[in-house]
Amino acid sequence: MPAEELRLVVALQAKLKARSKVEVVRRGLRLLQESTDRELLRRAYREASAATRASAKAELAELDHLVSEGLEST
């Protein structure tokens, strides 16, 4: 491991009170995996939203005339 990266691991080990350098690396890998998983989930939601947006707008337009149904005029 390059000296600069080793210094970073050692500094994080002290800051996190980790028992070993390996624990620091493992925690970093878990965080990277979690952030990657979240980004994949965000992308899937964006794609699903885009795919259903047109049909949702059409459905709402069809129901628009019912908005004031049953309300009394004063």
C-alpha cells in the first residue's frame, strides 16, 4: 500500500478507534457498497418514475372533471 494511503488508514484507525487497519478497510468497503447500492436504487426509481409519468398524467387528466363534484356552491 502506498505510504500516503497507509497514513490515511492509520489516521482513520485512530479516529474510529478501530482495532486494526483491516477493520478500517473493511468498514470503508462496506460504506462504498452501501452507497453504490443506494445509487442503483435511486436510478431504478428514476427510471420507473419516467416510465409511468405519461400514463399517470393521462389518468389524472381523465379524473380532473371530478375535482369539484359533490361540493355545494355558495
